[in-house]
Amino acid sequence: MIQYKLIYFDVRGLGEVSRQLFHLTGTHFEDIRIPRNDEKLWKEFKKSTPFGQLPVLKIKDSISETEIEIPQSSAIGRYLAKKFGYSGKTPEEEAMVDAVIDQFKDFLVSQKQLTLAFRSEKSEDEIKRIIDDVVNPAKKIYFEALIKLLVKSPSGYLIGDNLTWADLQIADNLTTLKGFGLFVSSEEPILSAFHQKIMNIPELRSYFDSRPLTML
Amino acid sequence: MIQYKLIYFDVRGLGEVSRQLFHLTGTHFEDIRIPRNDEKLWKEFKKSTPFGQLPVLKIKDSISETEIEIPQSSAIGRYLAKKFGYSGKTPEEEAMVDAVIDQFKDFLVSQKQLTLAFRSEKSEDEIKRIIDDVVNPAKKIYFEALIKLLVKSPSGYLIGDNLTWADLQIADNLTTLKGFGLFVSSEEPILSAFHQKIMNIPELRSYFDSRPLTML
């Protein structure tokens, strides 16, 4: 019997794809969400994490009596995706799925500057500057890469004929960008159709409807 | 018959781990290095890459007559490591190897600020500021994570009992940091022993001795 515990903050962010993989497959897991503003709890907890960061996936095998902890969101996501069959059907598909994830993570470096500016309550001018100089140029490269994959995909998924964790990751990030006004459906018909397709996955509907609403 | 072509700039950087995996396993590949200062050649080439970036791995299978191109350095590295048996021996080891790679990539975001400052010939003061405020705090987190893994590793490798591509990636990055004066052997005995161990891999010696000397 394997018990999963996913520990992350109370946002979608870097934990959401792993949560979705559990819900998608009906796999029981403990969804532990540490309140972002509870700095005392996080400080306490931080010491016990492998790399001093979240998310962390704890896996307890009650038969072999082993417990392991995996840090880093993409490492966790890839591990679960592989286990549940959402990492791509061939080594080459897996590599392309990984490339999409890496492209997302490259973009995230720029997006993070914006979210940090919001969190530290920077001026409207400063936020506009970050959007214009940092986020939008990075978004252009990112969106172009995604659109290039989608226009040649008969399935409507980013890679191959089946849903992968890259689809979940990108759709979730589009949700975030939509909230910031940086992904406007009417301006991006191809990405918008993709976003809709993933948001309508029947196995995820009830989770999408019941999860906490957060900006990130 | 499979033909590999790795296309990257004429530095170690994001292409080096894949090159090392080829040399380690004695797998023939074309090591195409585009001169960093040949902007015309790169501009020409850029259009034909999957995501407008390097490295790119081209794989041509002369039997099935297929050709694919994989972008993104970690996706390429993981693909080759899996193929050649250097990605970890279990799904859990693979996840930890991936986590180390992600930790390295997190650090790289900070290191990049420094290398960009060097390339754009910023003042000594500005470079010192980036080292103090950006690189050193990120390096502290990164080194602590690596040391935590190494002190509990009987094999001396980062993950498990065998060499993985995470070892190659981290050792190569330590070489780079050494060149910048940011990794001083006498200050980091554990990382230094690890670095030496990887630099002494017999199958890589002749490549290490013959490759072009570059800062990155």
C-alpha cells in the first residue's frame, strides 16, 4: 500500500500539476497546503524538507516500510506522470514533453518577477515596466513555441495523440496568465481552444469546480 | 543506424552534458559548435530550430527513415541519459536525479545574471554587486542541497550507487564556477572531492584533455 502526501503552499503554482495527476487518476493523496502568510509554520517546516523548498512529495510504502521524499516540482510531476502513464508514449515523446516543461520553466523566471512585484506591492508604473520589458518578450517566445506544436497536432494535445502532464502544466499556466490579463482568449485562438480542451477534461471537472480559487 | 547531431554554441554551457554522455559511451555524434560571435550564422540557423533556441539534438534513423529534433538542454540530456543508462536505476532515483538537475537550473538563473554582466562589460562594481546580492545567496542554497546529498552518499555520487547525468551536470557547473573564482576547493572539501571524482572518470579523460577551453 503506497501513501502519497503532497506538501505545498495554498496556491496552484508549482504544486498544481501533481495535484491534478492525482485527481485525474483517482489516486488518493494528502493535499497539504501551507498558508502562504503563515511564515512561522513554513519556517518550522522548511528545515525538514530535502532542499529547503516546496513542493515536496512524500511516498510511504507500508509493505517495504520505506519512506522517500522528492523535492522540485518538475521532478515530482514527471515521476507521477510516468507512474500514471501521462509522460508520453515513447522516449522521443517523453523528451518533447520534457522540452515543453522546460520552456514553461524558462518563461516562469520572467513571470516570477511580476508576481514578486505584486506581492511586494510595487507601483503601477513599475508593474507596467516589468510586463512590457520582461514578461511580454518572454511570453512571445513561449507562446510561439506552444503554437508551433499545436498547429501541427491533429490530436489537439501538445505532444502526440494523448494527454500528457505538459498539457496540464501549460493549461494551468494559461489560467494564471488569464487572471493577470496576459492571456486574452480572443487574441490567442489556438491557445484558447487548447486551454478549453484541457479545462473540460471530465475527470478533472469536479476538482476544478471545488478547488480553492487563487491568483497563482 | 541512428545518427546523432548535437548543435550548440562553442561553449560548454547547456550542451556539455549531452556531449559528455556521447563521449562516455563512445557513441558517435556530430558535435556542431556555432561560434558565439557569428551572429549572422546563428540568425540564419535560429529559424530552423524547434523553439528558436540551442541546443538542439537531431536524431536520424536511417532504417525507419525518420528524423526528429529535440530542443531544450535538460530534455536532451535526460533523453540521452535514459538511452545510455545514466538516468538513475529506479523511478525514485530518476526523480532525485531530475530534482538535482532542477536545482542546478534554479541556480543557473542567478549565474546567468553574472555571465550577462560579463558579456556586456559591466563595471567591476556592478559585477561585485551581482555576485554579492544575486549569485552568492543562490549558490548557498544550491551548494547546501548538493552537500546534503553527498554527505549521505556512500558511493560518492549524488544519487544512488552509480554515475548519473546529474553528476556530470553538477561537476561541469563547478568547473565553470571555479573559473569565476566562485568555487574554491579549499573552502568546499566535500564538493571538491566530488568534482575531482567526476573529472577523473577514465572514459572522459581524453575528451576533457582535448576539448576547447572556455569560461562557460
